[in-house]
Amino acid sequence: MNRPRLSSTRTAARLAALAVATAGVLLAVAAPANAAVPSGRYVALGDSYTAGPLIPTQTDLNCLRSNRNYPSVVATAAGSSSFADVSCSGATTDDILYGGDGQLGITVPPQVNAVTSSTALVTVQIGGNDIGFSGIISDCAQASVSSPLGSPCKDRFTAGGTDQLRARIAATAPKVTSVLRAVKQAAPGARVVVLGYPAILPDSGYGCWPVVPIAYQDVPYLRGVEKALNAMLADTAAANGASYADVYTPSIGRDACKGSGTRWVEGLVPQNAAAPFHPNARGEQGMADALRAHLS
């Protein structure tokens, strides 16, 4: 299925331009030892938060996938007898079900094709791109330059009395349901785990503009949007015979406003190898630890 998509390259360019615009203003937890990862084939489905763009070493440039992302960490620790990581940066629920084009324009098969009847474990982390994650972050960051103390992003997305982002989350729920049903059909006996998303912004307060250029009053709004997305994923997992692994709670205090040696998610200008506003290797390890704890 070939269709237009927001490339990570173009998004990175927009964010880099924003970094220049704001430059004038800008003067690990150990995993359980005996995590009970099901023996047998493990398949990881997901988007860039799963794939780990720009984290060394990149093993698939079309999908910007790292061998230090959380599926790889979990598979290595568990000694999985068979492992397939088909996560791809920029992926939506449609990419899992129907396939699409990767970051180099090379066709990527449907991710669900990797799920076979012998699969014992499937992890799914999807939905952020369905609600327009990259565009939301980029647009809100740019808007913050002209109104750093206000709520330009919230004002835009709630104009007219309807919260457009909450509506996008609601519209994504049936798409995630379709993914989980397809997984269950392909591997009826597999354990299926849906992962949420880690904290990008602080869990309280008004952020750290301009280090993370989100306007002060927009920080609580966007934090609420992310929590609503995670809540939808948890509810949808429960309604479709899957479990939900919370990676947000263990990431509290490790958001993009924290120091480079603490944060799980990078800010606009990464100080660790990672894409802007994406997990670094520490974040991928943290999500791996949370997943292993959930499986134990």
C-alpha cells in the first residue's frame, strides 16, 4: 500500500530549522533476573519508538531500526529461539496491516506478515503516528516561539470547542483493535502485549522552555494528550485479549527536560544519539526493563 507519509528526514529538517530559530533565546534500572519471556518466536511490531531511529547501530536504514531498541534487548536477555523485529519509523496501524514505504522510499511489507502460528510473543507499540505525533510536536514547538508563556498549541487544537487531538485518539482506537485482531488471527496462542509511550514532557509543572520549546501552558495540555493516548491503548488491549505494559510510569523523572545522563527521551536538539523527541538507548533499555517486568 503506497501512500504519502511524513518522512523522518523531513520532520528532522523542520525540527532542525526550529532549533536555529530558538538558538537566540537559548543562552538505568536493572531488569528482573528471571523475567518470564515466553519461549519460542518473538515478533515486535511498532513505530519509531520501537525501532529506535539514530541509536547506534542502525541495522535497517529504510526503517531507521536499531539493534539496541527494546525488542532487541528483550530478545537477547530472554534468549528467544526466534526473533523478528519488523518495527519501522513512521509506521501507522495501516503499515502493520497493509504495508507501505519506508524512509528511503523502499516498500515495506505488512508488519503483521511476520506473525506466524508458531509465534509465542508479540509486542505492539503503535498509535502515535496515527494521531500525527511528529506534526503535533513540530507545530507546537514552532508556535511556542511567539508565545512561550501561553497556550498556542492548545488554543489551536481546541478551537471551536472540540479537542481535535482527543478526537484523533478516539478515531485510532478501532484501528488498534484491527491490528490486535489480525495478530490474534495469525497467532491464536501468542501472548500479545501492547506498550504505551514514555514521558516526553515532565509529569508535572510547565516544562523547560526553551530547552524543550513547548509553551508553558501547552505542557499540561500535551501531557494530558499523551496520557489519553496511553489510556486508549490500555483499554483497547484489555478489550481484545491483550495485556498492556506501562512504560510511562517508570519514565517519570526521565523526560526530555532532564539532564543528558538521566533522560529517556531526547529534546529538540539531542544530546545522546537519537532522533529529536524520541527515546535514546537509555530509554529503550528502560522500556525493555518495563516489558520484562510486565512479562514476569
